[in-house]
Amino acid sequence: MQLARFPRLRFAHLPTPLEPLDRLSAALGGPHILVKRDDATGLAFGGNKTRKLEYLCAAALAERADTLITTGGVQSNHVRQTVAAAARFGLACEVLLSRVVPDTGADYEATGNILLDRLLGATVHMLPAEVDRPVAMAERAEVLRQMGRRPYVVPYGGSNAIGALGYVDCAAELERQCDEAGILVDAIVHATGSGGTQAGLSVGFRALNSDIRVIGIDVNGDADHTAEFVRTCAAATAEMLGFDPEPIVSRVRVEPRFAGPGYGIATDGMVEAVRQLAASEGLILDPVYTGKAMAGLIDLVKRGTFSRTDTVVFLHTGGTPALFAYRDCFGTDPSTRAEHPKIS
Ligand SMILES: *Cc1c(COP(=O)(O)O)cnc(C)c1O
């Protein structure tokens, strides 16, 4: 592929493991489900933004930037990984956070990702919810330039053509892993938000002439809008790499129905999926992305989307620090407060 001509820093722990979820597969009666552990990319609790940041940080350093600017919600995993990458390369990092999730409590404001952002050295600016984030980032960059600094703006979710290269590369990594293990994959399912992950995978599999289906599960509560993010980013990425965008863009599939009322708002399906995977596989999912994506995968299986003998990869995109900010969703179940069994 053309990937080698783009500068890249190497700090992700790659390849991430590909592990069977045999107990989940058995509980559902097939298909054969595996998990690709991009929660284990290694940078400050890991997650999918780390692959994107290998390319984005390389671009920032190539421009001799001294500061990264990015944006997201209070519990943004993207922001946390960007702040960590900045720390790793001796760059300052300014983050513009907005309160996009309604009715959050004290845990949400103080633990999980926001705690880590501060620990990692971010300068945190709170944005009113109605402010346009790209505009706010451009304005902050201008202020910093006036002060003689060299800011580099990392887009929301790290989702532009540069960031998506991380997932073009992931498609190739997964194919190599499957070849070595003698596994034929029919579909990959993952949470889709700002679109760069799905865009990169879609371009990557196309470039490899693979017809693995990429199924994004919308976490924004507006699947049409999310699909538009994916298509825009996929088209830009395809063009940058010299592929015809049309066949890629026309195959983009984003599943509605699993985000619930909106981004970051807990759903029963999410809580159930997080509990099920923890209790039956020892695998920790998150409340905002992978819990909803797993609820989606389980539902798609139950609706007969896959045949029993298909092989489906669930891409674990990370997000686990946010679990602590959603403690209230998981603390009330009697099974988690069970009496100690009597030992006789
Ligand atoms: C950002 C994020 C996603 C979505 O990835 P996009 O590339 O923004 O679509 C999924 N899962 C987690 C945990 C994330 O932080």
C-alpha cells in the first residue's frame, strides 16, 4: 500500500491481540466471534485514537508544532489519548471540552478520562455546548500563534484522512493476523462516532481487495449523520491514497437503534452487554461506545444477520476509563452486592 509515504511515529503496542470470545459465541449459538483488542494499544489505557495519533503526531512534528489542540466531551477518550501522546513527545496540549451529555453527576465531572487529562498535563478549557468546536479550536490556535507558539489542531475524534491512516493500517494488520491463524473473517463490527475508524477500515479492506463487511454501530443517536461523517472521511482518505472513493463510500453501513436517546446516555442494552462480557469473558467494555456496539452485535446475531458458521470480529475500540464515570449505571444491581456465600 501507499502508507509508507506518510510519516508515522511508532508508540502503539501493535499488533493488538485477536482473541476468541468462545463463551459469547456459544451463548448466542454462533457465529464464531473474536475480539480485536484495540483497547490494548498501550497509550494511557489505550483505545482506537492511538493508531490515528501515530500519524497525526508525526504530521504535527513535521510542522515543528510545540502544542496540540483538540476537542471532545468531558469523558472523551480521544482527548485523553491526545494529551498522553503530547506528553510523550514533549508537546503542550490544550483541550476544549464541551458538556454534550445531559444530566451528568459528580463522578462524570471528576473521574475517568477528565481525571487522566489533568494528570497527563492538559490545559483544560470548558466550552459552552453551543459553541462550534472547529471554530473554537481555530480561534485558540490563532491566540497561541500571536503568543509565538506553534499549535497543531487535531480534529474531533482524530477523524480526518491523516488520522484514518491508522485504521487503513489496522485492516492490513488484521488480515495478516487472520492469514497466519488460518481464519477467514466475514464481518467486523465496531462502535462508530466521528467516523475515522470505519473510514480507515473501509478504505483498508478495499485496498486489500477484501470483501470483509464493515458494520459500524452508531453511538451518536443519528445514524444518517454518523454515516455522513464516515463517507466524508472515507472519500478523503481514499483520494489521498489514490483509490476511487465511490465503491468504498457506497458500501458504508451504519446501524441505528443502539445509541438510545443520544451520545453518552446509558441504555439498558449497553448495561446488559457490559455485564455479560465482564461476567462471561472477563472482558471490560465501556458505557459510551463498546457497550452499545456489543449490544448491537448481539442484536444483529439474534436477528440472523450472520450465519452460524460465519466469523465475526468485534473491534474493541477502548473507552474503559469512562466506566468509572458511569458508576451509577452499574452499582445498583443486586448481583454486584451479593452476600458472601457461607463457607461451611
Ligand atoms: C472515538 C471512539 C470510537 C469511535 O471511533 P471513531 O473513529 O470516532 O468513529 C469508538 N470507541 C471508543 C472507545 C472511542 O473512544
